[in-house]
Amino acid sequence: MLKAEFEFVLKDKIEYAVGGQTKVATNLTIKAPSYSDTKKVFKLHSIYRQSVLSYLEKTNDSKKESNEVSEKVTHEEEVSGIVGILLNSDCDSDKMLDIFNDLILKAGKLDDKESLTPFILAKLSPPETLRLLGEYLVNFPIAV
């Protein structure tokens, strides 16, 4: 079953202003995509799956993968693995990040209160953004 939301703990805190006061966000709450997001979610996962195939072709792991015994993978290892595949594949990263940003801006809140804005989202570091993307793909899988 698809989660309703997930909490993302920021490694790098984000400062933002509300009503003239400066606040510091320590986490993001990301709501699950809705029906209106279906096309974007499908495209995001499609690009990710293409990146997996690209990665396997580059590393020639496709034969090795089918012979390996599956071990239990932690949540953090799964997220890290997704990020590693994205960084080492020939995926359309610009398109993927554009789609991801649209989804996150619609679904994200700072400390479960303030909506994300493009200005606030731009404050995320590249490693933090990739970790958030990995979390999104793990927490909201497209397969049922």
C-alpha cells in the first residue's frame, strides 16, 4: 500500500522567512502523489528505470545480478543505491529533476507547516536533493 506521506530529515537545515520572522526547517513532509500527478509520476519512474538499464549496460552487471543471492537491504541502502545508479547512468537528469521539482513543490511542506516554494527548494544542496529524490522513489513506488 502506498504511504500517505513521508518525513525527510534535512542534513542541512533551511532558513526561511514567515511573517517577517526567520525560521529554520529541520525536515520536510512530502505527501503522496495524487491522481492528477499520475503522468509525472509515471515519467519520473520511467526515467529511473531507463537509468537502471543504462547502469546495468555500463557495468555489465545484468548477468551477475541474476546469479546473486538477494540479501535484505536497509531503507538507507536502497535510497543510496538509487542515487548511485542515477549518478552512474545516462538518464535524462534535467528532465527527471524538472518533473521531481514539480511534484515536490506541490506535495512538500517545511516542518509540516509551510509550503515549499521554488526559492526554498533552491536552498537544498545537490546531495540533499538527490537524497530526497531517492527517498521519493523508494517511498512512492509505481509498481503495485
